[in-house]
Amino acid sequence: MHRKSTGYLFVLPALLVLGLLIAYPIAYTGLLSVTDNQGNYVGLDNFRTILAARATPTAFVNTLWWVAGSIFFQVILGVLTAILLNQNFRGRAIVRSVTLIPWVVPGIVAATTWAWMLHTEFGIINYMLTAPGIIDEPVGWLTNGSTVMPVMIAINVWKMFPFVAIMVLAGLQSIPNDLYEAARIDGASFWEEVWYVMLPQVRPVIIAVTLLLVIWALNHITIIYAITRGGPANRTLITPIQIFRTAFESVQFNQAAALSVMFFAVAITVVFIYIRTTAANAGASK
């Protein structure tokens, strides 16, 4: 009993720091969401007001597209890249290193670079498409409402798929060679090995990585805010950016706190699913 109490004493400073840095801001945000600017209790008024705002349903739908589109292509491209990097070929180490570049580049640097590359008049993307005659005139990738969100998703996929690739590659390299040899003895082709050997073995990794990507996508605003700030005409407005705008541009901190509380409930649900999934995978591997 004495040793157990001593252990609690060692972790107490860390718990206090976490309480100050995490618990207090969450509790204060919850308090702001049910009070007005003078600190008077208003119940659910802030929630009703922010839900009635015209931008809220738009931001919600955009967030769904942003998260679903990004994660779908990140996982697909990341898994395919991992399978490729798992093969034996000359220069494999160099290719693996180069693959990590998008992930290690700071988000603001990546956003600024892509913004210039996609510029309507001076961007290299339009030049590469107009010079050979693929398109007749430059496209406003960042100003056209029909192209701006797919472009944001594409940039996010480019930024994050290396993380998926490296995680899945680590899982692929842990697969025993006996499974591959057994599949080859049975006459399995390469794609049959992928489908019946590789993917089943790395399924727990893919699930855990997917949930982690959901958490990151829900909170990631660097690319969109740095390039479009939610425009044009709110076509790339997602809920985290709406929270920021409501708080620091409209100076409606209480309404922003109410929206934050609702958004936090969604995010924490995904976090609990991730924790349970990783715990179940760890228990199954023992």
C-alpha cells in the first residue's frame, strides 16, 4: 500500500499540470457557453443562437466533406504506398525518405506553397495545364466554389498520406514470412497476397490510423485558414474556423464557446473510440 501511495505522489505534479492546461480551459469554456458577456446565466440561449446562424449548417456540411474526403483518400493512397514501399527494389531507402517529405513540411509552409502554385494568374499548376493545351484558360482553383474544397482536400491528402504509409509499412514488416510462403505454395498471385495476407494482418493498424486521422482532421485548420480563410462564400468554412471567426472576428466568445462544447462532444467521442480500439488491438496481440 505504501509503494502504491508513493507512485501517486510521483505522478501528482503531472496530474496538476494536466489539470491546469486541459481541465481548467474545458471547464471555463463550458461556463462561457451558458453565460452572457456580463457573466449572467442564460442557459441554452447561446446554443440556440449559434445553431440558428446561417453559417452553422454550411460549416457542418463542409466539415463532413473535409473529414470524409481527406481520410478516404489518405487511407487509400497511404495503404497503396505502404505496399509499394514494402517491396524489394533498388533505391527503396531513398524512396521511403522522399515519401516522408510532405508530412514533415510545416503546415503553414505547405499551405503557402500550394497557394502560390494554384494562383490563377501566376501559379505553376495553371501554366503546366495551359502550356500543352490541356485547358484553354487558367482555372481559379481557389476562387471557384466548385473546385476550392476538392483542392483543399487534395492538399490535405498530400500532406498526411505519408503518415498512413509509414504506419501501415511498419505493420506489413511485422507479418511473418511463413504466411507469404504458404500463400505462394497455394498459387496466390501478388494481389491475392495483398487481399488475403497483407490487409487482414494490418487491419488493426488501418483502423487505429483512420480514427487518429479523424481526430486530426476535425481539429486541423492550418491549410484551409492559411489559403482561403473559409472562403470563397463560405465554401471552405469548417466548424473550427467558424468557432475562430465567432470568437475573434465577431467577438462573440459565449456563442463560440457553445459551438466549441458541441464540437468537443463529437471530437471526444472519436477519441474514446480510438482509445477503446487501440486497447482492444493491444489486448488481442498479447
